[in-house]
Amino acid sequence: MKSILSLVALIAVATVAYLTLWPVPIEPVAWSAPKDSGFAGAFSRNNRLADLKFVDLAGHAGPEDAALGLDGRIYTATHDGSIVRIDLESGSSERVASTGGRPMGIEFGPDDRLFIADALRGLMVMEKDGKIIHLSDRTTDGTPITYANDLDVSRTGVVYFTDSSHRFTANEEGDAFEAPLLDTLEQGRTGRILRYDPARGETVVIARGLSFANGIALSDDDSYLLVTETGTYTVWRLWLTGPKVATFEQVVVNLPGYPDNLNRAGDNTFWLGLASPRSGSIDALSDQPFLRKLVQRLPGTMRPQLERYGMVVRIDGNGNVLETLQDPDGEYALNTGALSGPNGELVVTSMTEPRLGYLEPGWDKSNEDASETAARGG
């Protein structure tokens, strides 16, 4: 019995030592997470994404972002580095290029070239013939671009993109999804917004200090940027012109989930993807750096996980929430964003799914009819 008690005591001491002393990659910073209002008000639960149709990606997975080409087809970036072209009408898909890295955000420029933010390789562009050209992997001050994430292109061809974290990179962590989890748990706020000028071939930093800088989109007249800060559940607006130039202001705060990509939706409105509902345990430990470090020492299955829940949101440039589309069952989950298709479809993207989701033309009219029926009590 004495030997058994000694063994138990030894195990207990070893466990405590491991949970308190074992090195982990994060150095958490205390912050105050806003109280989660959950799925209420403008974010009330609904099942508007439950009727998604799908196009198989022919062996590829993780359509992180998508863009509509002048040829009327959808292009998407996938987890294995491929750029896949999709015809929604026929349901066909084909691989047209590979970045050799992990493409995250894509957008067509005014010259119909596809610009690509690659988490492993930086900023790239795909020519019309499918050739991939590397544009930038460091800024003019010599600092490397460690996690290029989302981008948008101005009417003059200037590219604005996010560099999500200087602490955790997809290269070092071996996974584009582990880095954002570590970064938001740490709250080191090393994310940046970058601008690439194709005429000069220069990449400059225009904003710093974001907790995993993620989605980015320009206003219709290029007067401002909207940027998502995943780690604080916030959307920011950065003025590029006018009397407020260089002003950085919050326009959406306390989102009920982790904000991801942004895409323009016309009339200065924007589609925003919420990858997962927030983690109550992570919020509760926001002002407890030591406990967050302890959590990181737990086995992976015991740490907070992203929840399968479908959700995209349309907002305007002032942060007003215009509509939300959800699927609480999470059949097509970890949604990164949405965009309009060639014939009025709504295309929905995902971190991990092996297919691309879309709502058929008329999806918005069907919702209006349902709303009117509900308002009449029918």
C-alpha cells in the first residue's frame, strides 16, 4: 500500500509539474473579452443556409476563399495549394494552377489577373494562362510576410492584404489552422495590414497591432478598408482618403463568432464569414494568462475546439448588420465567407469542406416571402 501511495504521489507531482512548467509556444497577454450576447437580435438563429447546393471539388478540400471571374466561373483556393475553377451551372470543377503553398485569399484585379494571398509564400498572382508569379514575401523595411491571409484589389491595381501574425506561421506550426488558434489564445496582437504597389513593386505596412488580422475588403470607391480582427470579434474601418484619412475605427464589435474573410457585396455592403461560435471557456480566461497557458498544455482533444456551425453575415460600411444566414446543424461548416455568383447565386466558402456550397438564384427573394408570411401570422 505504501508503494502504491508513493506512486500516486509521484504521478500527481509530475502532472502538476507538467501543467505548470512544460514549455508551450504561447506567452498569453491579459485582455478583457466582451460579454458574448450570443445568437440574439440581428444574429438570431435561423436555417437560411440549410438549403445549400454543392459542387464537388474533385479531390480538393478547404475552399477558403472564392472569386468570380469575367468568364462567369467561380475560382477557389484550396488547402493543398490548388486554384480550382468551377462552373456552377454544370457542376464541373477543374484544377487550373497551384501556388505550391497554402492560398487563403483570392481576388481578381482590374486586369483580370487573380491575386493570391498565400499563408506560406506571401503575395502572388495568377496570369490568365494559369502561370503563378510571386510578387512579395517581405515589406520594404525588410520584415518577412509570415501569414498572408486575405486581400482586395483597388480600381488602380493596388493590393491591400492582411499579414495575420508574426508570432505563429503556417510554416512553423505545420498547419494554416493551428496558427490562428495559437495567436488568438495568446493575444499578442502582431497582425498587420499591408499595401502592395505594382507600379513600384513595393509592399508597405499601413497598420499594426491586430489580434490575428484576417478578412479585408475595399469600399466601392476605394475610400476605406474594412478589416476583421479575429481575436477580438471585431470589424475595423481604415480610411484611405478624405478628411478621416488614416483614421482606424471599430464598426462592428462583440460578434457572436470568430470573423474570417470579407467580400464586397455591392452598394458598399460586405459578406462576412463567421468560422465558428465563440468559445465560452476562452472568453472566461481572457484575463487569466497563466490559465490559458495551462490550457495549451492539455491534450489537443481537451482544448477548446471550433464548433461546426454555418454562418455568414452581410454588413454595410458603417457596421450595420443587414442580414444573417445560418445553419445551426453545421452541415456545411467553418464558413469563411460568401460572394455573389454569376446568376444571382450566393456562394459560401469553408476552411475544411471537400465541396463548395451555394444557394440557388432567388435565395434572397424566398427569404423575403417567408418574412412577409411570418409578419402576417401565416
